[in-house]
Amino acid sequence: MSNDRTDSADPHRPTPPTPWAHSHAEAEFREIVRTLEPCQVLTLARIRELCWADHWPAGDFDASLKNALAAGEIKQLGDDLYEIAPAAQRDP
């Protein structure tokens, strides 16, 4: 039987986290962060547009935006501008 582990791998070692979200809320949070990454700075309206926030359940976008701000993944620059946090402050 073949698997990706070698015989010397520790079966009790936790597996590394996957790059995929583990909940709907986390997926929405990550979508906002991914949307900002290439542009670095966007208006709230543009983030909503690029994330297709009009198709999200009511309140989810605002909650995810607040979570991303609280986690330090993004920063609010003014009333309507948001930027991606510097790479040094973000998880790899």
C-alpha cells in the first residue's frame, strides 16, 4: 500500500494546515484579503464589487471585513480606503 508518508514519519505529528478555509466565514474573510493583495489599496465599493459581496448572505461581508481588520490582515486608511497589511505583519 502506497502513501505520501515515509516509514519514519511520526503518525502523531499534527498535519500542517491546509491552504483552504475550514468554514464559510473563514472563506469570506480570505476572499477579502485575496482581493486586496494584488492592488494593495482599494475603496470599500471596489472590494465589495470584486468580492461579489451583493451575492453574500446579509451581513456576512461587513462581519468578514471587521474580522480582517481585527486580525490585522487589512488596514483602514480613511473613511473609504483599505489596504493589505504589510507582509511582515501577516501570516505566511
